[in-house]
Amino acid sequence: MPDASSVLLQRLQAAFDTVAPGADPVLRVSDRADFQANGALALAKQVGRPPRQVAEEVVAAASLDDICSEVEISGPGFINLTLSDAFVAAQLAALSADPRLGVAEVERPETIVIDYSAPNVAKEMHVGHLRSTLIGDALARVLGFLGHDVRRENHIGDWGTPFGMLIEHLIDVGGAMRAETFSVRDLNEFYAAARKQFDSDPGFAERCRRRVVLLQSGDEETLRLWRIFVAESMRHAREVYELLGVLLTDDDIVGESFYNPLLPVVVDELDSRGLLVEDDGALCVFPAGFENRNGEPLPLIVRKSDGGYGYPATDLACVRDRTGRVGATRLVYVVGADQALHLRLVFAVAALAGYLPDASAAVHVAFGNVLGTGGKKMASRSGGSDRLVDLLAEGIERAEAALKERSSDLSPERQAATAHALGVGAVKYADLSTERVRDYVFDWDRMLAFEGDTGPYLQYAHARIRSIFRRAHLPPPPPGSPLLLGEPAERPLALQLLRFAEAVEVTAETSSPSKLCTYLFDLATTFTGFYEACRVLVDDQAVRSSRLGLCDLTARVLEQGLSLLGIEAPEQM
RNA sequence: GCCUCCGUAGCUCAGUGGAUAGAGCGGCUGACUUCUAAUCAGCGGGUCGCAGGUUCAAAUCCUGCCGGGGGCGCCA
């Protein structure tokens, strides 16, 4: 189903072509009418006629009678366009008949690897993992809904120098045999203790380095201990993922260790392309265009002077694996903004190495920090209680308290489920609704408020609509039922509903879930405007059916939209 | 020093080169025997960090400043 604005654009394009072939109509949503076309102003100079005259020529050439009720030239040469009620109603009926609510599948599906969440083994997940997990999950849902082949990859930090330290400490405290009984909560303290030892005891530090070598060379006893850390950490991560309701499963884990066997291969391939330079004993690639603080070429260190590999090597192997074995046409990295330079280096070197045929295929979806109310970064302070499990539990607890205040008639089980949906939804929406790259302040009171631009408000808007049907004992009208737009408040709602596809597409193009949030909040407020102005359960059969149709459609779009954000939409609150 | 991101109402933030820059929260004034008031309507609130430039048109694009965050060779 071609949506309203593309139909309009098509018609206008044809008209503009008669004045100047290829001219952009510059079609925009307008506050003066439904749409406005601003292209005449840009064209005036080019064709050497006054903008208003150009606008008149365009309007004269345009065939809009069947879709517009009003076409007016205004100001210096804006073309204001008002769609006819009949056209809007027909579009809306088609939308309601469409299970995808107007969102078309892409013509050329891509294989897209989304790299997100990426917790570290031997540490509990903390606030620092929240944004990657939520943004990545929302993007996975959106891109999947658009018909792409989405491959979620959870690039867990399960390899490298910390493990030498952890394993040596485990042996020291005599836990090698009973390590299976460790909980991840122990591991948090465990990590801190090992770290302390590492920093203060040179002998211990040396043993750790040797242990890393053993690990990387595949020593069986070392691997056995390592697996215990990994298994326990992932058990914890799974808990967090279940609490959050994200899509990630064990099948999505492709940790750093996975790429270990590939690292020497990468070194060989870089070498055979003449890219490697030895510098202070380290093997480096110096891609053009990068400088350090002294104005010297900036290296990507592929192999350290001690012969070990760091995460640059792993990341290169990772690109190679994703474009090669996985066959990805697009790589999406949902990684903090502080990694921008590192990723640019990796992408540049990957391109030189031939791992990235299309340099624009790798995208860094960067995000800012979560700040505490003091304005300081809310990431992992050593030993601080910023554990995600605690955070989410608190959100659910607060939501439950808020629910109880409101004398709801939900069963205890229903109430618990709703509290979960609200608490987690609030955290998710607060994170997703602010523009990704900015920092945001984590504030319980604001995100859990039932008024304003919050998750609970949207969930409430949805539940409220569903309750209309439940309490009236009426089913929603069948999809595609006729819709009437008699009242002034019905038009804006209809138009907003018709914009859903665009909102989803823009969200995907910009990798910005906040766009979808803004759309949904606008939809919810537009709906309440309609709901205030128009009584739904009226006697007139046709009007009632139409308004029920608008309600149902709004609820469906809200539910679908929230679902794309990974947020539940309870039927009842 | 270089690179990068950010700077919009008291606070938190929207804002695809287009007309008079918008929401939410807070404040003030109203609307409830509710189709769920967990809501809505109205009022007040602005040198869009500053200065140039490009353009018919700049919060938006370019340059330079100011202020803040982050990054800049063997942690990941």
C-alpha cells in the first residue's frame, strides 16, 4: 500500500518536472495544512521567474483533485496541501487491513550483524551495559521487522589479560577444585581482590602473564578454569536478559575467545598486504589520516611487543568473520561514543586488509553515558551498587508501589506482571527516548511518572484504549472497516497513524530509537485529544464503528511501536 | 595541542535548509456522579553559547571563537 505522503510526492514530482525536470518538491509536514511543498522557492532563481508564479505553474500542472481537498499558495510561494477526508479515510482503512500497519518490507534485505550488549566475563552486568543492550535490541527488532536478516552478536569480553589474573587468584585461594560452586556475586569481589594482588605483587603479576600465555595456547587445565568463569558469568547475564526481555540468547554469544584462532591469520594477511610495521617491538598498521597527540602517525597495534594480542586484533578478526563467514552486508556496532576513534581505526585497517569491501557498511551506533542525578557518570565504580539486577529490581518495586497507590483491580499475579512491564518499560523508554549520542540523567521519578513523555504514559494510553473494548464488551471492528472523519479531532489522529511507517523507516536509517519514541508519544497525545473531543460509544452505528476503528488502530500502532522498542504493552493496568 | 560529540524555556529534552522555534516537567488558572482524571484545556516563560559567512530562506550548512564531555601506542 503506497502511503499518503508518497502518493502526494509522486503527484507533485510530476508537476514539478513540467516546470524543471528533476526538481525536488521539498514536501514537508505542515502546521498550516496537512503538508506543504516548498520546492517553488528554490526553483524561482533557477527558472528566472518569481516564486509565487512558479508555485502557480506547479499547481496548474498537478493532478491532485482526487486526493486533496485544498491546494493553496501562500506567503512567498509555499504550496499548502490539505488531503481530502475521503482519501485519508481510504488510506486509513487500508492501513487497518494491513497486519504490518503500513510498514513495507525492504526491497533488498541485507544481512546485518548487530553487535551489542557485550558484558565482561567475571563481572556482573552494570549500568554501563544498559544502553548498548537496549539500543541494540531495539535496532535488532526494527531492522528485523523491516525484513532484514538480522544476526545478533553478543561480543562478550571473555578473553585477554584479566583472565590470567583471575585464574591465578582462583588457584591461590584454593578454589580450583570447588570453583563450580562460585556465584557471580563472588566473582565481583573476586575480581577486585585479584586486581589488588596484581597491582601490589610483582611475582603474582608475572604468574598472571604466564597464565595468559597458557590460556591462549590452549592449556587444558587453564581452559577448564576459564570455562567456569564464563559459564557463571553467562548464567548471570541470562538472568539480566530475561528480566529485561531482550532477544539475546546463548546462541548469540560470539565472544572475543571465538576469534583467538583467527588472530595469527589476520597478522599473516596484513603482512602479505605489506601493511604491518614493527614499532617498539609491536606489529602495527598505520592507516592514513590518523595522528596522535604529537602529530605522528597513529597505529592500530595488531600484536603487542610481548607477542600477545589485544582487542584491536580481535576486532579485525571479527570484521573479517562477519563479512566473510557470516556474509554480512552491514555491520552495526552499538558501542559507547568513547570508542569512536578506535572503531574508525579498525574500520580503516579492515578496509585496507580487504575485510570490508564497502567501507560505509560498518556503522558505529555511538551512545553517551548514563549519569547519576549528580551529573556524574553512573558507570562501574569499584564495588558500587550499580548492578543491573538491582537497578531493575528497584524499578519493578517502584512500579509496583505506584500501581498499589492507584487501587487497581488487578489480580496479584496480574499486578506483578504489570509492575514488571512498567518498571522495565520505564527504564527502557527513558534510555531509548533521548537522542543516543547525548548523555542522560537517570532519574526514577521522571521515568516512572505516568504523565509526560515516559514509558508508563504510553503503556497507559494503550491499556486505556483496550479497556474501552473490554468494558463495552465489543470486539474491534474487522480490519479494513470503513472509517469516517467528521470531527476536527479525528483528522490529526488519522494523519498521525498514517505516519507510522515513516517513523519506523527513519528510526532504521538513523539507528535512532528516539525517533520512534517521539512518534509514539505524539500519537498518544494526539489520541487523547481525539478521545477528549469525541465520544466513542455513541448510538450512531457507523460513527461508533469508525471511532472504535480509530481506537483499535491506535492501540495496534502503539503496541507494535512499543514492541519494536522492546517494551511490553499490557492489556490492562 | 589535535580529533570528536554536545550547548535550544527555570529543569529534562524534540526540532528531516522553510513561514510565528515546539513538547514534557515544575508554576499559575480551569475541567471529574470518568466510554480508566494514571487525563485534558488555557496562561506565563527564548540574545536557539558568541561572531562572521553561504542562501530567496539558517536552531539546522561552513569557518573561527567560548564553555562542557570523551578520545589521542602496547587495558578492554
